[in-house]
Amino acid sequence: MTIAMISLIAVQMYWINSAFSIKNEELLRTASIALQSFALKLEKQETLQAIKSSKELHKNIKDSVFKSPRSNQRYTTNNQKINKESKILESNDIAESYLIALKSEGIIKRISDYNIHKIIQSEFSKLGILAPFYWGLVDTKKSNIVYAEHSVFSEELIHSMLYVQLFPHDILASNYRLSVIFPEIQAYIIDSLSIFLLGSAACILLIMGIFSISISSLLKQKKLSKMKADFIDNMTHEFQTPLATISLASEALRDQEILESELTRNRFLDAIHKENSRLSKHVDLILQIATLEDKSIPLILESVNMHEILEIAIDKQLINIRNKGGKINSVFLANHSTIHGDSHHLFNVFTNLLDNACKFSKDFPDITIKTENTKFDILIQISDKGIGIKKEDHKKIFDRFYRVITSNRHDVKGFGLGLSYVHSIVTMHKGSVSIQSHAKNGSTFSVKLPLEQ
Ligand code: ADP
């Protein structure tokens, strides 16, 4: 997949690069045509100028011939006629020699009367080139710059591949050429390719987006399947123990001797009852989660006094805590404790939290349940002095099947479903659950539920 993505991006880059070179070549080719046409135009303008000057000269001569002080006199003699023709011929010679003189003048002087930049620009824009440019006059013999519109670009102008021979029809070819450079050619090409580049960038981003989504969903799938495998592993273990105990106890009860002794019989019946309720607790939890999965769990909402719910949950957990030699403190400071909720699920929520507080306390559980009111809520905090949870696990513990690595083993029983259930139920009550904990420093789970209005 990575190779496919890299190849796709490489192909895109190759196309962008090719498009850039093609556009560059096309620009230079078109500019070269425009320069040829500029050179012809300039030459034409110079010739027209020369003809105009020659005509004026002609006129002056004509005037001097025909409108001389004696022009009113009629030319009757042959001598006078010859005189007139020779003067006209003389005037033609003068125009021609003016043109020759003009052409032999220095190139800078010849172009100085024209706005070269403007003429080139008009030729460029006729062919659709709008890029800014600078021109310069290069002496090809000496390979140096004679004139540059912008001296910073002298070197570039000398080596520019875009040039034209000025006055191409001069009899003697001049060793000057007019060179042009586009200082912002890259920006101009990028600008003209912007739609293509944007399309390519969008394609690359799309590919990268799809790629990262695929990778992240692949990793998620991998993580989920590992968590599911852990869950099945845990569940098998959790179900196997009570089933084995029940099977052994019921087998033993077949024994006549045991049946006759009331004490032993009751011990086995108690064991069966205990393991059975443990099994039904597991089944309940799995069913709860399965119901939450399709989000169709119906809450039976009524007025619920949270202090009462907490008392029942504490009572249920008390034996467990005392068996471990621990204690539980209730600090009920909330003046308002009635909320609109489902008592059954809320009871399960606090049973889960208390069960965890007890399970994850190493030696003797020391648990505190504290309630207080904020403006619109009741805040219930369950603190323990147990093994605590590292910061990086805080968010993950509410994920389904997630168990912190140390609790993945069978030393602390569980499926990694309890906190996910807690989170779902509290959220369904428009409340929130958060955790403050540090590894080895105990944990506090805070549940905030909106008070009944
Ligand atoms: P389970 O208790 O079945 O493992 P939970 O969803 O209830 O699953 O808890 C997820 C994980 O969060 C636990 O495996 C444990 O690592 C961690 N955890 C929960 N409560 C506590 C607590 N009070 N102290 C330390 N770790 C806890």
C-alpha cells in the first residue's frame, strides 16, 4: 500500500515536472516568434521614418527648384529643363545617402527614438505572453552587455537563449543582438498551471487522506481484534471457574454422606449459589454491553435520589470490601441529590465503579464516596488508594475491552467492559465521567449528573 502510494505521488510529481518544462519551452518558443515580429516591426518603422525624412528633403528641394524667387518665370529653354531634372536626381541621392548614413549609425542611436519595451510588450501580448520581462543589447563579439534595462540582470541577458538580431535586412550584419529575460518565469508558469497544480495537489492530498484513513482503520482493527481475543480469553477464564465449582459441588451433592450432613450440604449449596450469581453477573454485564452496542437501550426515567442509589451500591459492595480488610467512607455533602434517571442502570454504574475501586486496591481497600452540588449538577466522586492509572491510559480505559496491561492477566478479573458501560450510561443521562489518577497513587472517578429541574 505504501509502495502504491509512493508510486502514485511519484507519477504525479513527474507529470507536474513535465508540464512545467513543456510550458517553459512553449513560452520561450512563442516569445521567440514575438521577438522576430518585433525586429521586423522596428525595421519597418525605421524605414518609414527614413522615407518620410527623404520626402521632406525632396519637397524642400522641389520647393527650392520650383518655388525659387524666379519660379513664376516660365522655363522655356532646354538648359533650364536639364537644370530641374538634375536637381531632382540630386535630391534622390541625398535621401539614399541619408538612409545609408542612418544605417551605419550606432545601434543604440538607431533604437533610441523608439520605446523598445512597449513594442516588445505589444508583440508579446498579441501572442498571449503577459509575463514581466527585461531586455538588453548584447555585443556578441565581445560577449558583453551594451545596454540593459535592469543592470542586475546583465549576466542573465548575456546568456539568455531568447534573443533576436536587430535590423535583419541591413547589408552588413551587426554584431549586436537584443536579448530578453523573464525574471519571474517560474512564478508565471506556476500561475498559468495553477488549475492543473491545484488538481494534482488535491489528488495527492486525497490519496494521502485515503491512505492514512486505511492505515488508521487497519491499526484500529488490529487493536480491536487483539482486545477481542483478550476478552474471549478472560471470559473463558471467568466462566470456566464458576462452572467448574458448580459442577464439582453438584457432583458432590450426589454423595449420600454429604447429603446427610446438613452443614456440608449447605456449604456446597452456598458455593453453587455464589458461583451462580457470579455467572449471572457476568452474563448481565455482557448483555448490558450488547444492548448498548445497538444503541437501542431504553432508559426508564423517573425521579431518582442518588444518595439512596449510592447507599444500596455501597451495601452490596460492603461484604467484598470487608472481606479484603478494607473500609469505605461516605461523605454526602450534596443538598440536592434528585435527578431524572434510570435507577437500575445508575445502580449498575456505581456498582461497577465501587467494584473497580475494590478490585484495583492492592492490600486493604480504602474507598471514599463524596457527593456535592455544583450549580445544576450533583458531583459524585469515588476515590481509592489503589494501583492508580497512568496518564496515557486515562482516555483509553473508557474504550470497550480495554484493560491496562497489568490488569490484562487473570490476577485481577474483568472483561474491560465496566467503564465503557459507565461512560455510555452517564452520557445517556446527559452527564459526564472523568478520572484523576496517577500510577501507584490511587484514582478518583468523578461522575457529574444534571439535577432534576
Ligand atoms: P475491568 O475492570 O473488567 O478490567 P473496566 O472497564 O471496568 O474493566 O476497567 C478498565 C481498566 O481500567 C481496568 O482493567 C483497569 O486496568 C483500569 N481501572 C478501572 N478502574 C480502576 C481503578 N479504580 N484503579 C486502577 N485501575 C482501574
